[in-house]
Amino acid sequence: MAAPECPRDARRGVEEGRGAPRGLRPHIALVGRRNAGKSALLNALAGQAVSIVSETPGTTTDPVAKTMELAPLGPVVLLDTAGIDDEGDLGPLRVERTLTALRGVDAVLLVTDRGLWEAPEREVAAVLDARSIPYVVLCNKADLGDEEPPAMEGRRRLSVSARAGTGMAAVVAELARILPDAALRQPPLLEGLLPAGGLVALVVPLDSGAPKGRLIQPQVQTIRDCLDARGICLVTTPEEYPGALQRLNAAPDLVVCDSQVVRETVAATPPRVPLTTFSILMARLKGDLTTLAAGAAALERLAPGETVVIQEGCSHHPQADDIGRVKLPRLLRALAGGDVHVVMAAGTEFFAYPAGTKAVIHCGGCVITRRQMLERMAAARAADLPMTNYGLALSLGQGVLERALAPFPEALAAYRAMREALPT
Ligand SMILES: Nc1nc2c(ncn2[C@@H]2O[C@H](COP(=O)(O)OP(=O)(O)OP(=O)(O)O)[C@@H](O)[C@H]2O)c(=O)[nH]1
Ligand SMILES: [Mg+2]
């Protein structure tokens, strides 16, 4: 029977059971030289001692992520980083990690010691400008004196003191101003799919792989979105689904099922009823569904011996019937008609695709943000690689991808166009 599509979500739940899921929170990094007061500022914003603060330069060596509520902004992830001027044997490595951590953050607080603005600050500002990451310069340690900070080439700056706790409200207000709308307000999963007061049927397998006593994040999010839209939600297992349909006096307006039971759900659903999968809804929210749908076509052109990268947003302990490690490789063998070379890439680190890779299949990305997912898609595009995701691949493998994409005409058209364009 089906294991859940994201084993990490199944095992760990939503952000250790508290608050908004990490993948829905804006990610904000504190960046600057050693001793500028990044960790002290993180603590001041959090209102608790999260990061170690000390007068020894180089105290923070690895990025430290902290989920917190920044009123009135809401739930965020703040990322403390190693100094951008770190030196010694490990210095360059740490700086590299800091720069890597910046990939996929939604905004940056560039922390300076009372406005010190020299080569390290200029260089990191240039990186942020080049990557179009919004940021504000913080002149920390204002309690030490009122040195007039230099002009900083016209950049916006705020005077703050982590020690005295002054200026924090202004920092949060500035973040609210510079964070992109897409990072602050995620559109509902069901946007444009459910008429007012409509009925959605959700098909949720409850098997040995399902988490005990609860539902996984995409399912919970869909139920919540349905209720927000004042819709009606019917939740059933695949076994109960055909009987549940019979008890209704009208067909549902929409059916959403787990990717692993999509074939049987399609078989039990009247053809005119719009049907899709949780994974496709997440792909639309998290990345670019049209590009991922087009990428699925590449899997139909695989030949034996070719390489496919399977990429996950987190590292989880693989389960017995793990999707990435067992099911998808099996599916790829069936599609290619022979053995396929599968390379696993798990975790938040950036990954260089091996030469000769033919396609990338990414997980749903429930623990990474939309921006992080888009960065990964851009990396695949830069390497000229088609990327699709787990759910699309599973629907393809079950022969019902077109049906599951039908509620999204643009994505369906992109998939069909790519099928036509690729050599057979
Ligand atoms: N006076 C004053 N001292 C501060 C302030 N913020 C931080 N400090 C001090 O500056 C030193 C460095 O602070 P940290 O927060 O550890 O600096 P950091 O940027 O995280 O440094 P690394 O982790 O080494 O990169 C500590 O001794 C802090 O007590 C401030 O607002 N005012
Ligand atoms: Mg630090």
C-alpha cells in the first residue's frame, strides 16, 4: 500500500507541531561581518536567547534557522549566518555556506557595526542586488554613540541596538515593506478551482505509512482553504470513496486525491468532474506548475542507462517503500524499458547536476519555500534540464496525468507541447 508522498511530513509533522509550516513562512537572513551583532539581533527580535552571542569574532559558524512570530508581520523563519569576512582555514568555507544560504531567502537584514561600510558590505550588497533579494542595512550598536553613518551609496538604513532592544519595531515594519507579496501572502491551494459554496471530495489513503493520529500538511491545508472559501469538504479513504459518491445527490465540484491512488480515484469519478492531486496543487503553490508539467514529458522519452536526478527538499530517514528511493526508480525503469541510473540529492544544500543527466524529479517541497523551489527550478533550467515533480511523475506512471492536469489548461498545454517537441 501507499506510503505518504513526503515521509518527512508524515513523521515530523508540521514544524514540530506548532504554528505555520516552515515552507509557508517568509525566510529572512541576518548577514554581515563577524561581531556586527547578527546573533544579538536575532535574539532581540526573537525576544529570547536563541543564538550564542560573544565578543569572539566567528562565534556563529553555520547558518542557524529559527521559526518565530514577528508581530505584526506574522510567522517567519530568521536565519543567523557566519560572518561574511570570516577567515582562517574554514573561513572561506563558512562564507560560501552563508552565500549558499542566501539562495532562496525572501529578504535580508544586512547588519553593520554602526554603519561600517567597506569591501565586505559592498560585496554582499552586490550579491543581493544581483539576485534581486530585497534588504535593509541595519546600523547596529546605536547605544555606543551617535556616529553619523556614511551614506552607503543611497541604501536604506535603520539605526538599531540589539543590546538596548531599540529599533526592533522599525525593523519589522521595514521587513513588511520590502518582503515580496508572494512571500507574505500565499494564494489558497484551491484558488480558482472551487465555486462559492462548492463541494470538494478529498481522497486520503490511511495505510501503514500514514502518520498516526493526523493528516499531512497538504491535506490539512486543502481542508482549511475549502472552509475559508465557505465550501464543503468530504474526506474519505480510497476504499470508501465510490460508496461516498453514491450517497451524494450531485457530483462534487472538485476531487483531490493522493498521487498514489490517482488511477483508482479517476476510475471511480465521473469523467466530467474536475480531478487533481494534492501534489499538483502544491506544485502550483510552490513552484511553477506549467514548467513542471512540461518537464514530465521528458520522462516518457527516457532510454535505458540514462541518468535521472531525484531531488528532495529535506533529508529524511528513508522508509521501506520510499517514493524517491523505491517507487520512482521502479516507475522510471518501466517508462524507459530498462535500468535507469538514479542519483539521489536530498537536503537544503545546493547540488550540481552530474553531466549527462536527462531529467530531474523534485519532491513536493513541503518544507521549502516557493522562492527556494523557484531557485532550484532556475538551477535546473540553467543546466538545460527538464524538471518535474513526484506527484506529476506518479500520475504519469499511472497513465492519468492528462486527467489530473485538466483543471490547469496552461499546464496541460505545456505538457502536450513538450511531448510533441521532444524527439521520440
Ligand atoms: N554595545 C553593543 N554591543 C553589541 C550590540 N549587539 C551586539 N553587541 C556585542 O557585539 C559582540 C558580537 O555580537 P554577536 O551577536 O555575537 O555578533 P555576530 O555578528 O553574531 O558575530 P559572529 O557570530 O562572530 O559572526 C558581542 O560582544 C555583543 O555583546 C549592540 O547593539 N550594542
Ligand atoms: Mg553570530
